[in-house]
Amino acid sequence: MDCINAKYVSQKISKTRWRPVSASSLQQPELLATGSWDNEDNKVSIWSVGENGGSNMEDEFEEIPVTVASVFFFGFFFNLFQFLDQDRLVTASSSGAVTIYNLKSESQTLSVLHTWEGAHHYQCARAPCTAVVCSSPELVSVGEDGRVVLYKADQSRIVRTIENADSSTIHAVTFLRTAEVLTVNSIGQLKLWDLRQGNEPAQILTLTGDRVPLHCVDKHPNQQHIVATGGQDGMLCIWDVRQGSVPFSLMEAHSAEMWEVHFHPSNPDHLFTCSEDGSLLHWETSSGSDTPSFLQGRNSSMMSRSATAPAGGNQSLISAWLSGDSSKGRLETTHMLPSQTLSVNSLDVLGQCLVCGTDGEAVYIHRRVLV
Amino acid sequence: MEEVDVEPTTTLIPGVGLKQKHLGFEWGPGDILVYETNFRPAGAGSGCPSVHVVRKDEDIYSPILRKLFNESHHIFVGLQNITEDVPSKNKKPQFVSISKNYRSVIRACMEELQHVAVSTQDVTLVCQYSNQVSILLATELIWNLCEVLFIDAAPAGCLLLHLLDWVRLHKADVDEKAKEVLQSDSPTNHLAYWDVVISFILQGRVDEARHVLTKQASVQAASRTLYQLMDTLLHKMPVFNPSGTQTLTEFDMKWRHWHEECDRCLQDKSFASNPHLETICKILLGDEDAMLEHKELLGTWYHFLVSRLLFSHPTVKPAELHYYAKSSMDMFLDSRSVPEPLDSILLAAFEFDLHQVIKDCSIALNNWWFVAHLTDLLDHCKLLQSHNLHFGSNLREFLVLEYASGLVSHHSLWQLAVDYFDHCPEFGRVYLELQLERVPLETERKALKVLRICEQRHMTEQVRSICKIMAKRALSNNRLGSALSWSIRAKDAGFATLISERFLQDYCTRGSFSDLDLIDNLGPAMLLSDRLTFLGKYREFHRLYGENKFTEAGKLLLSLMTAKIAPRSFWMTLLTDALPLLEQKEVIFSADQTHELMFCLEELTSDNTEPKPEPPALGEDVETAKLELLRLALARNLAMAIVKEGTVEA
Amino acid sequence: MFVARSIAADHKDLIHDVSYDFHGRRMATCSSDQSVKVWDKSDSGEWHCTASWKTHSGSVWRVTWAHPEFGQVLASCSFDRTAAVWEEIVGESNDKQRGLSHWIKRTTLVDSRTSVTDVKFAPKHMGLVLATCSADGVVRIYEAPDVMNLSQWSLQHEISCKLSCSCISWNPSSSRAHPPMISVGSDDNNVTYSGKVQIYEYNENTRKYAKAETLMTVTDPVHDIAFAPNLGRSFHVLAIATKDVRIFKLVPLRRDSTTSSGPTKFEVQLLAQFDSHNSQVWRVSWNITSTLLASSGDDGCVRLWKANYMDNWKCTGILRGDGSPVNGSSVQGLALNTPGSSGAPTPQNSVAGAASAGRYEAQLILRMADFIER
């Protein structure tokens, strides 16, 4: 807890992302972007974070002075964004527009490269975009209108739209591999889309008959068939999209909506989740063998673990990842935030650095995540 | 003591009142709309009127103060939870530390405001910032005093030490001046030199005063002994040490001894040659006139009070404070000047009249953040119940509700208000219900957040209403699937029926279902309404048919009619759907089943009151032809079934 | 308080009513120019007119929104002796993307033979129910039995009040202990000595509205009337605009077993009475939680009234046009954050001197207004 920094930023945070660092370098990320929501002037802000990689716990992070402030402001109700690469940022707004920005960190400006206005819309009105995902140069957005829209960063035309991809709201999307995306919706389904194929999903996976909405999805960085999702009931699900249409394992994680789930990009035995209940969890599977622990069990099992552990609890709850034939696999969860109050809407982890943003208008940065 | 009376504030609406007599208005969530009008029935009209949006306050829109609201929310929630897990005794240190947390948040906020005020060019903004700083400053001043007197409730001896800290914290300009003096080329010749020395003495900062005095001693070789004497006096001045073993009586003895020594020095005119030192000596003796000569250094009557206590009554007891406070105020203020609200508030605090403090603060400050949090803390310290019986905790709830109502009307801070309402036992719940359903639902995500708050508190009516609004909106955007999902969540059978009908209508016109992903996965939710059940089952029929499971499909189709699940208007469609099954090579419907189908058809055709089920695009001829075809197919199937059944039995 | 923005309403004549929708994201204005305009608040907080149409053939007195559960529905009433119900429809065109919306008339209620002076939707738990009142002294209650088909409205009740009616207010309580209740105010000048406020209550057995109470003490013309949100209390609070502002508390008396079929009887208490508008008061209205009452009167001011924790009512704020003649209390300065001429620090010394809680801190405190909410 002691190496976590909090900063109050006077805006509710909808999204937090580290700017990617080049794959070859082992440096820690230095730039951070946050998006706000529910304000009259919502914006994306870029922050610089202390230089010396967390050696000094007093590291403050400061907002970069904005030279072209106007481009940061969206005037839309809810902002989401992703980094396309180091220099480009894609935003998606509740008015259904998707925009690519060029981020020049030297001059500290953000300039519009291209906007797709009204990419998401109803019959006669604009529809909120709910998620956007990038796999340079391609990007895909989804929305409350049930559309899946594919763009290419260097083409001004929309590459492809799947109308009626979903009868309900699509809440999240992730690339599995090139031209293959996975969406999750508000009736508890995962749909696998091959963007080269027709307008029907290649596969539909369903949670159970309970139709519990799914809010987030992330794929294992090395094994694309392993996918984690988080739902309205705060449950974490691990899926093997090659095997069957039911989840591989289910774990009680949070007591309210899970807004984001992320595998650690370089150490996927670690996983992070955040929730409306105001908690941020670090999940660690420690496997006895070389095979990734997510593959060790074959039985679905429920692990009872209260996410409402006492605030400030440093204690780790240790339990076997799956109780079935694998006795080696173990799963450990840790509360990352000192106390729970308002919703943690977004998190991002890169190297040892973790960032999350809350409805309590605080951004928390952890510079020494043990992975 | 009479209430501080404040006139209502008037807000002027620009450009209004020239043409028309009246102001119309309309309440909004966080504002009030006003417009020029004439309510008299025969009032003359005029064009181009405007509607003005009047907001209740400005501070809630300040980004810096938002940090105060968010951080203090955190502390507030922590405080509410304390009560449960700690035994009621021994909580004082916790309450003091919470009080300090609140104050440090105020301080942080104040510093940031000062910082931006300095770097801002805009004069009105600077004004706004500096006003906010002054408000926070006064807030902290009062809070700190309440902390010393009520929450910490220090006994005699310690009390003065705390009061000294209080005065030092709020009269910190001495340090700046001292720095300026000491860093100048010739400190002793600096105009403010003696001001600094006396200010230090008045605040009881003896060591610092001695340090500054040494400068003078080093240049004025002639009067070195004089300075030596003063230095000794100051050095010997006893200070109560609460952690030491010394008792209060021992301290008092020592102090009296020292006091006599000072008195001797004054009597034998030791300092007569140096008026400055003589003044200091008088101050050390608690000479009020000498102190009052330095009014501008004291600044306020309460500084005077503390200095006076320091040099005359260092072992003052809490109960005696009010006497000294009142007399200090009277001595310090001109007879003609009326005490300001802040004076009255502080005086009330010194008189230990908590209710007066809170009442006056809420009237004079109009600052719900401050009074709500302070009162809540004092209530937790059980300080409100002990006296005044009629409105102890009511007062707390009243103030917390006011504060939370301000928050909830803000487009973004509404989430913070929830925890405050939760901790208002009497009206918190009703207020929350009334306010939450008014939160605009711009996106589904926001709706989900509001729903979560309602569901956690079992506000079933609000949950239903929000889902219904979302369903209605989805329907108007032609998103049938979403609309159905929302009405299932709202458990709104009527609306689910309506949407199911829309689905069936679409099927009739297009010949195919939309939103299969949803309809195929209804599960138990299907049971919400009969029509929805029918929709789900009918779709199941199509699936079975598509999978060539004809027997099961046929059985299901028939049961839809015989069990009266299908609406009568849809029977014709179902019978038409039976046609291909009837014309299969193998017999799908048994003789009994065929009889039942025929019965259904007859029931349908004999009932002329039913409106024509088919869309009008199909003419009357087509209709009759279809009927004939059905009758024929049924008869043929019956024959085949009888033959087949007879064969098997034989 | 301060004026955050002004919107040029662009009506060609007097505005008679402005109405916020349930969430405060839309508003409707109506005018003597016979039109209604609908305004939408953009995400950035600006207001745009998205529809404007001629609604009546006379001055439009009032416009009001139905609960959003029933969709986007407005009702208006007019001097032309009618009331009308309007619904926003999503058309095939791209109007909405261009920032325009379509409203169509679902019904015209033509039962009144005189000017329809007020129109109000009933609380949502009663369904989609609308009440009108008119100068001919009749309160009419209509219902749309099928909430998906707003073109069918049936006249359910006609209550004859025998006095020209000016205003109505539904009791918002959804408690089962409280049957549906509507209060009616009259501005009849011809009858001087009768009570001008009547309260009608629905009787489950007779399925009719019956008079439960007449406030005999209110004999001057009544221009507006407003029930406060109930807050789960057993009693009701009613504000009345007449020659002054009055707040009444209506405490239902325990029903006598013999008269249980009759309407509820109330003990009527006068909670507060303010005459600072000097003459006629024209409008009264409660905020969402009924902690504040606003009133507008002949003095050209809107006054805000608030009860403290001891239930003492006080005026806490005044809104006034800057061109209106000053009478009564003096004008106190435009915004609280504008420095006054005396005693106020200049910005410079205020910042520098902030650390020194000087004498003027006490003066500043006078101007410490509105930290959170007035």
C-alpha cells in the first residue's frame, strides 16, 4: 500500500492508459492518459509521471501543461480511448464518434488526425460508443447500437460495419488475432467474429441461463484462445474459446460490476480487475509446472472469496485456482487500494506500473507491482 | 445570545424587469429558470423574452474545491465506520486525528487556491479564488478552535498550549517578517525589528524572540547587560510540559516566582533606559495596556486573549475561558464597533455554547460543507446529545442533508451524496429516492451505476422506473432487443408483452426473426409474460423445424394453441406453419393431433368477431385459398394418420 | 446565486410557462404566440431549440411533461378552451441527427367551454392520467388506458367546483395510506366570502372524487397551488399563492369506523404566511425534496423560502430583474464573489494576506456565501 500514490484530479475518470513504451526497451512508462466522464467539459488529459521508476516514493505526477487545450475537450458525456501506438491515440465518445489523435509529447500537443462522426447511431439519433480496441493499424469500435465497426488508421473510409451484430448493447471488444475479434454483450454472451467473413458470428459462447451482462474482456497475451471476462455480478470468468461454449472457470471477485480485466502483458500469470464496488484486485496464479496455470484445471469451480474484505486489508487470500485434478495450481488475490469507496472505472498495467481511476475523482499509481 | 441575522441575498437578473412586471420561474435539479412574464390575465405581451438559468452556487463548480468534497467524503465515510468497530471509550485520539485530517484537507485546498490565485491574470478569477481562500481560512480557524475546546477538550495547562498553537497557526505572517528582518543588511535598524520581537513574545515564542534580541545585543555594546537581563528573564520563563512529571501546582508556583522576578525588574526600573525592553517586560507581566498598544501586531481580539492568558493566567481552566474571552473582546474592540459574525462565533465557542457556534456558522457562513462535517464529527463525539435535548441529532441530519442535496444536484458530484444520505436515518432514504431517479441517464453505463446504487438499497420502485425509462428509450430508437432486456430487468410484464408483439409483427411482415441471439437465450426470463413465453416457444418451434425435428416441432406447435399460449390473432400463422409439416412424406401429426388442429381451425373460422389476422397485403382470395388448402391438408393427413396408426396396431 | 447563462427564447409574445422535464435535460416553453418550443441541453450544457410549433389558437397558459416512463410526452392548455397532448416521434428522416425533433398531436381535449387554465399529469403510480381545470369551474380528469396509444384519452371524472378555477396540484404521495388527491385553487372575484382552495379525494368504493376539505381561511383569489413531495410523512404540505404565500399542513384525522366510506377529514394547520411580495402572489413551487419553496409576486421578485431545523421559515434568497423598481428591502450587490467597495480586500492583499488572519477576515465572513448551497 505504501508505494501507491493518489492524486485528486477534479474529474471522474472513465479511462486510464499508459502510453506504450517501445517493446525493445525495458523502461517504465512515463506518460499517462486519463479520460473524464459526467462533466460538462469532458476531456482526455495527458500526464507525465516521475522519471526515476518508483525509486522515490514521493514521486508526484504532474499534468503536462497543454498548449492546444481545445483539442483535449470533447464536450461529450463519456470518453473512452486507447493508444493505437506510441504517437496515436483513439477516442470513442458517447455521441458515437471515433477519432484518432496524434500525440506529440515534445510539443505536448494533441491534434486530430481523423474523425468518424456518427460511426455508431440509431435509426435517427446518435448512439453511444461503448468500447474501442486497437491492433495497429486496425481498430474496432462497438456501441449501444449493437454495431461492430472496423477502421484502418490510414483510411478515412470505414472498412467494415457489421449491422445488427448484437440485439443488445455490446459492452466490450478485444482482438484475438488479426481480423478476429471477440465481443461481450449485456445478455451474457461472447461472440467471436471473423472480420473477413459474413455478418454472423463465428461462435457464440454463453455464460449460463442467467443472462448476466458482461462488461469487460481481455485475452491472454500469449495464448489467444484464453480469455478473461468480467460481469455485472462481479464474477471473473476464464474461457477457452477452443473448448466448448461454457466458461472454463468462474470466480467470485467483486460485489458489483467488474469494469475492466487485464492480463499482465508480459507476465500473464498475473491478472488485474477493478469494479464498481470500489476495489482493485491483483490475481496471481502460481503454477508448479511450466504450463500456464489457466490451463491446469478442467472443472469449473467456484471459489468463495469475499471481495468486501476489510478496507486496508493487506492480507492475501490464498486458494487453489482450481480444485480439480491439479493440486499444484494456486491463486492468490490481493486488494491493491487502501480503502474502498467509489467505483474504480479503469485500470492499466505496464511493467511494474499500474494506474487506475475512480469516480471519487482520484487517480492511483502504483510503481512497484510485484509481477 | 441573539441569532446572527443575515438579510436574504438578492441576485439580479440582467435585462429583466423593464418590460414586464413579473418574474416566472421553474425549479430544476441544480438550478432555477427565470423569465420575464405578466401573470395578470389581461397583461400586455411583448416579444423576444429570454429564459435565464440561475445556479445556486459557484463553489461547487470550482475544480479545486471539488478535491475538498472528494477527499472529505473519504474521511466522512471513514468516520461513520469507526463507531462500529471500536469500543466507545478510547475513541478520542481517533476523533482528534479525523478532525486533523479534515483540517489538513482544508489547508491543502487553501494552498492550492493561493497558488493558482497568484498565477492567474484574470482579475475576477483572482477575486473568486481569494474569497474562497478567506472562507477556508475562517473555516479552518473555527474548526481548529472547536477541535481544541470540544474534541480534544484539553485540561488546564495543556489548554493554553493548544490555544497558543492555534494562534500561531493563524497568525503566521510573523515568520515572514522575521525572515525579512534577519536577512536584511542590518537587522537591528530594520523598521520591523521590534515588531518582530514583540510579535514573537506575544505568541509565546520566547526562544525565537531571544534569537532576534541577540542581534541588538551584539551591536549595542553599551546596553549589553540590559539585554542580558532580558534574555535571562525570557530564558527562565516557565512553560508547562504536559508529558513531564511536573504537576500543575508545581508549575504554578514556578510561574509565580518568575512573575515576581519580572515585576521586580520593572519596579526597580532596570529597563527604564530602553522603552522597547520596558514594554516587553510589561507584556511579560501581563500588562493589558502594554499589549493593547500593539493592537496591529495582535490583529485580533482572540490573539489578545491568548497572549493575555499566557502572561496572566497560564493555568486557565476551560470553564474560565468565557470570562476572559468576553473581556478581551470588549477591551480589544472599540466600544462603537459591532462584533462581526466571526467574533460572535468564536466567542460562542469560548463560552462552550456548541449550538450557538453551529447555528451562527450555518447562518453566517452559509457553508454547508463546513457545518455538516463539523457537526457530524461533534455528534460522533457525543457532544450534541449531552446538552440541548430537542434537536441534537436532528441538527446533524438537517445539515448533512443540506450538504448532500447540494452535491446531488451537481451533474458530476451526485455520486458522493449517496453516502451522506445513507447516514441520515430519518430522511436520508426518501431524499435519496427522490434525487436518484432524477439523475439524467445519458448512457447505459450511467444508468447501470444509478441502478447499482438503487439495487444495493432495495429501492425496487426506482429500479423498475429506471429500467422502464431505458426500455422506452430503446424502443423509440428501434432497438427491440435492448428494450426487451431492459423490461425483463424491470420485471415489467406489460412492456415485455408489448415488445414481444412487435417482434411477432416484424416476423409476420418479414418472415424471419430479428435478434435471435436474444430470443434464443431468454431462459427463465421467458416466463415474465405470456406473450414473451409464446415468442420464445414459437422461436423454438422454428429452431426445431430448422433442425428437421419435425415431430417435436409439430407437438410444440399444437401445444401453443391448445394450451392457449398463442394469442388468437396468431393462430392462422401457426396453422399455416403447420402446412409444410402436414405435407411431409411421413406422418408427423397423429390422428388425435390432427383432430385438435382441425378443431383449432374451426374455432378460428367460426369466430367472426376476431379481426382478420393476416396483414392486409394478402387479399381475401388468398385468404380463402389458404383456408381451403389447410382443410385439404388436414383431411389428407388425418387419413394417412388413421391408416398408419391402424397399421402399427395391427 | 448567479446567472449561469441566458437563453433567447425567441417567442414572439409573452412566455407564460417554462417546464423542465423529469431529468432536467429538456425544457418546454409556451407563449401567447400560441406556440410551444422544446429545448434540449447538449452534453456541454448549452440549450438548443429542437422543436417549435403552433399548438393552439390562443395563448398557451401552461405546458408540462409526463414522466419519462411514458415516453416523451407533453401536455399544454390554452385560452382556446382546449388542452392537448403531444408526443415526440422518431421519424424516418435524419432530423434528430440534425438536432431537430418531431412532435405530433395525440389528442385535443375539447370538453371545456372556457379557457383551460391549468394542466397537470398525475403521479406516475396512477398511470398516464391528466387533470385540467378551467374558468368554467370544472376539473376534468382524463386517462390514457393504453400507454402505447396516446391518441385515446377518456374523460374519467368531471368535478364541478362551482368557482372559476385557476390552478390544480396533485398530491405526489404514492403511499397506500393516501388515496389519490387533487387540490384546486380559484381566482373567482365574484364570490368573496367562500374558501378558494378545495381538496378532492378519490374514493375506491364509489370510484369518484369527493370533496375532502375546503380551506375556509383562504378567501382571496388563489393563483397557484402546490403540494410538497410527501417524504414518507403521514401528513401533507400545501403551498398557496394568494394575496400572500401560505403554507398549510394537512393532517389526516383518524377515520371514524362509522364514516369510513366518506372522504378523509383533515386537521388544517397554517405553518407559515409571508406577505413580503406586498401584493398578489402568482406562482408557488417546491424543489425536489421540498426543502425550498419559491414564490413569485407583484413585487417582481422570486423569493426562496426555507425552513431551518427548528421548522422556522425564512426568506433565504431573492431573484429580481435589474431593471425592476426597487421597493422593500435594498439590493445587496450582484454576486457574492464580487468585492464590495468597503472592507473588501483588493485581490493582491487578499492573497498575500491570506496567511495572516487579519481583522478583515471577520468582514469577509459576511460575504462567505454559498459554499455549497444557499
